Amino acid sequence: MTVQSDLKKALAAAESAKGSYASFAEATDDNTAKAMFQQMSSDMDRHISQLNSRLGVTAQNTLNQQEQ
């Protein structure tokens, strides 16, 4: 299903972004930038959770359609 494939791609991108933000936070000596990147990394946790939730819904819908 295209939607599920797209969600998996978005999930991978979100996980990659989270890692990048965490790396940026570790690499900078600027405390303002460090805090910003740490917040952005934390925000990605919410995005990842929402994408995983939606991925579960689409998987369940696919199973339900196959059973009919």
C-alpha cells in the first residue's frame, strides 16, 4: 500500500533528522544553538510517535481489508 510505504519513508526521515539534530547539539559550543537543537531533537520524538501510531492504523486497516 502506497500510504504505508510513504509513512515508512517519513518515519525514516524523522529518525534521521532527530539524529542530525542531536549531533548538531553535541558539536556546537553555542549554548543557545545547543538548546535549540536539543529541543528540535525532542520534538522529533513526538513526530516519530505520531508516525508510528499512524503506521499501526494503516497496517490494521490493511489487515481488516484482507479479511473481508
